[in-house]
Amino acid sequence: MSIIIPGSFPARRLRRSRTHSFSRRLVAENQLTVDDLILPVFIIEGQNLRQEVPSMPGVFRLSVDMLLHDAAQFVQAGIPAIALFPCIESSAKSLMADASWDPSGLVPRAVRALKKAFPELCLLYTSDAADERSSVALGGRRVIEKKKKTRKNTTCQTMYRKRSYTTGL
């Protein structure tokens, strides 16, 4: 048996559950807090550099020293995690993404500096792909031979080696 309410939906919408603040909070589907945030950070080689990203007004690429300065503000604001997006010079890129596992490279230096200064900060190196370090834009998932055959074992070794040097594992 169904109950017929005069002026039923969509002509009449029952809003009783949204009348009071408590009720609205109780039935809310999502609640976003600072604990849910991951801040994207773009990093570059150099000292005391802050370059605006042309395609994203108000967003900057930071050198590691500037990143440390800004990270203090992120931590103070309660942001629990940052995602690192490196910008590698074209001259440092190679087919085998050698810059990916250079212990003195941009990402490992940034990770070490951030972890030393802010051990509580969660760091995400956003891309297991080596494309930002490779001279071939493949999404970093595969190492390709001249005949365009995927060399899966080489790819896996490359990614493992990169992860080891980036994370210190």
C-alpha cells in the first residue's frame, strides 16, 4: 500500500530534514576537511627560484630551498600531504630515464630535505612514469626498442631502480 501525499514530488519537495543545521550535517553525503587534502607542488632545479607555470596562473614551480620555505606554511595550515611534480631540463632527459635514479637528482634531494625538516609530512612522488625524465614521452610505462617492441623486463628494472633511488628503499 502506498501513501499518496497531496502535491507529491516534484511539485512538492519535503525539506523537513534540511530545516535545522544538525539535520543537514547528519544527512550530508560528504564532508571535506584539511585532512583530506593533498597539495600538488611543482619543483625545479636551482636556488631561490619561483617560476610561474604559464598554463596555471597563480601556481609556481619552486626550487628545493623555496619549497622548504613554503612547506612550513603547508604544515602549519594542517595540510598532511604534498605531491611532487618535477620539471626536468630537456638536457637531463634520456631514453632510459637516467635522471630518475640519480641520488643527487631533483626528486631525491627534495624528498630528503622535506623529510629532514618535516618528518610528519606525507610525500607523494606522483609519477611512477619516467616521462618527465625520459626523452621519449611514453608515459614511462615502457622502454621501447627501435622496432617499437616493448621490453617489459627492462621497463620493470627501470621502474624498480627509479623507485629505489627516489624513496631510499
